[in-house]
Amino acid sequence: MKDSTTRVAVTSRSFSKHPLLRAELLERYEHVTFNDAGKSLRGDELIAFLRGHDRAITALETLDARLFASLPELKAVSKYGVGLDMIDLDAMEQRGVLLGWTAGVNRRSVAELVVAASIMLLHRATVAGAELRSGEWRQLIGRELTRKTVGIIGCGHIGKEVAVLMRAFNCEVLANDIVEYPEFYEKHHVRPVSLDELLTSSDVVTVHTPLDETTHNLLSRQRLGAMKRDAILINMARGGIVDEAAVKELLMAGKLAGAAFDVFCDEPPGDAELLALPNVFATPHIGGSSEEAILAMGRAAIEGLRTARPVSGELRSRPVSGL
């Protein structure tokens, strides 16, 4: 039976314009407000959009203490996506707002883009493409992904998916995480190592940790400088984990072979010089935006409206691992 009493707000632009997700949500709830204007909602505008609603589906919008204090009628938030760094969980808990969240629903989509970026950069396809577009015909010599050493920082749902795909290329896979996954490591021949060893040994370094106070600037200028000159770096987790300015300097100095960014400290990014480098593969936060992932995330968010639970407990006590 359709719920005719609960009022639901959907802040996500991609969810709001997806006909199947809209239809499935409207099958359950009679009163739904979608972000049909396609606005990037923040601050007062976000509060105004959510006002008068009991439950909400949110994506990359920032939900802070002021927002929760301004919306006493808001009883539950269901996350469209996997990252929780944009939600003040302490404020949410204090206000008694429930959280609907499902981990790993976009893992295959992100993992495939990591593999694609690895192949593009190792084969120097971004450089060759830039030269071709400028009128130069030069057949550059690249390297294969097969049998390279891949270091995964953060071996949660997405990191594990990357590990499985990389093993298909006969890569040696190294992992660094604050949580141990001995059964997974043994099954998929993944070797857990320190962060320092991972950075100095890997041909491909890919980041899959959440962003919080422990991971902010995790890959600092000093740590990035420890990477091999012919290595490539991939960040498809969150902006702020990697020192983007340092990456640019290393790329321009020939001390790093390539870098891929799907996420940035500021989105959209303002460093046009970084984006223009031929050995940079950059995308606008699309890692989890395959059609299949959008459906999985959207359906998990719809279900999360019903199954939302208090923030306290397992979610608050679990160690921060990979996404």
C-alpha cells in the first residue's frame, strides 16, 4: 500500500531525472518532492528544499549541524551513494535523525573506471591523444597493465573489487588498510603492506578510503615523492585525500608518469593547469555513475527510507576503512 502520510524530498539531481527511480519511489510514497530544477543545493537553499519533509534522499549535499537544527521535522535521511563524509553524523545522532545507508552499491562501476584509467595512463593514451589532436603523429611506446604491481589504499568494498579485477591481469596486488581482511587477502592473493612499502613498490597506486580527519592529505607531498618515477596515481575516492598541487608538480617535473582524478578538493576543480596536463586522465566525479550503479544506488536509497536506523551503534563504532 502506498504511504500517503510521509513526505519525501529527493535532493539528488541524477535520481530526480531518472524515470525508473522516480516511478519506483512514487509507487511507495504519494508525496515526493524531486529536485526537478537540477540545482546543486547547499546552505539555506538546501534547508528550504527539505523543509516540511519527514524523510529525504540525499547525495553529495552537505548535511551539517545547522541544517539538522533547522529541520526538526526531518526524521530520516537515506544516502544515495556510499560516502558519508558530507554528513555530520554527530549532529545527526544528537537530533535523533535516522540514517539509511548501504555500502558498496557502486563498487563495480568505480572499479572498472580505475582499470580503464590504469590502462590509459600506462599506455600513454592520454598523451598520444593530445598530440594527435594538436596535429602531431607520433607512436608512443607505453606499458601493459598485465603483471604490474598495483597498490590499493583502502580495501573496503571498492578496493576489494579493484583487487579482483587487477588479479585478472596477473597483477601483484598490495593493500593497505587499518582493517585486516585475511580471508579475502588469502583467497585473492593480495599482500597487505605498510603505506610506505605500497607507495615505493607499486606501479599503480589507487585510493579508496573515505575522507575524514585521519585521511585528509593522506597522500601528502612527502609521501607522493616516495613513489616511483614511472608510477601512476589514481584518486577516485574523495578530493582532499591527495595533495593535488604536489601531484601537478611531480607530473610537470617528470617525477610521476601519470595521474587520474575523478574527484577533486573543489568540485568543479579550479586548477586548469592540472587538467590540461597530457598525462592526466580527469573525469567529473562519474566513477559511480554507470546506469547499473545509479539503479543500484537509487533502489538502495529507496529501501533505506524504510530501513533507516539510528546512527549510533555499528556504524559509529566501526573503524574507518575503505569505501
